[in-house]
Amino acid sequence: MNIEADVEEDGTVTIQVPKRYRGKRVRVSIQEADDQAASAQWSKLSEVLDGLDQLGTHGRSHPQIIDEIRRFREGS
């Protein structure tokens, strides 16, 4: 599971974890955010959705789905 967090100027990180981890010891791995990796994920998602467009198996277009996903992520 990956959780993104902002680090305060004093180095403090506060995150909310799912209930199943509360009271347990967990390992935290720190990586700098990589905007290129996120861009690559969007690119891969676009390829998959383009394939769905060609199959005609859903009621929304590729741009509509991408727009809905972005709005969902921004609202979270």
C-alpha cells in the first residue's frame, strides 16, 4: 500500500492509516515523489481506456472516464 504525505518544515509527517494497521508495527519507506512515474501511469491508463473505446463495451468515452478519475483524485 502506498500513502502519499506532505512533510512539514520540521520533518513531521502525519498520516491516517486504515483500521487494520492500528496498534500494529508497520514499515515506512520514503521515496521522493516522481511526477514522471505518475505521468507514466496516466499514459498506461489511457492506453487501456483507448482499447475499451475500440471494443465499445461501455457507455462513457475515454476522455469522460479520465476526467472523472481526475476529479475523484482531486476531491480525495
